Amino acid sequence: MLGPIGPTELILILVVVLLLFGSKKLPEIGAGLGRAIRNFRRATTEPTEVDITPKAEKDAVHQEASKEHKA
């Protein structure tokens, strides 16, 4: 099994990525990776339930509840 990745390995990986993609593409790749990680974190922390109630129906229920609350 491989041990932990050291600074030499990280530099080697960075050089290979730089050679493959070029210096102009690296910021785009970094931004895309950041968005992907952010979306993954958001997806794992949000509730899994999706409310598919039509908006008009939601508004009607909300209005009824507010009328009952005022009375």
C-alpha cells in the first residue's frame, strides 16, 4: 500500500497537470472543481425531501393558516 503523499509527489502532480492542461486552463479547472465540491456539500447537507406542491395550492394553504391565526 502507498504511504502518504509528500511535497515531492504534490509538485510532480502539479507539473504533470500544468503540462497536460496549460497555464491558461488551470484557473478554469480550479473554479470548476470548487463549484463541484460546493454543490456536492450542499447536496449532502440539504434535506432529501422535495416539495412538489403547486404554488397556488401552497398559497391557499398559507392564507387559510394566517386567517385562522388572526381569528
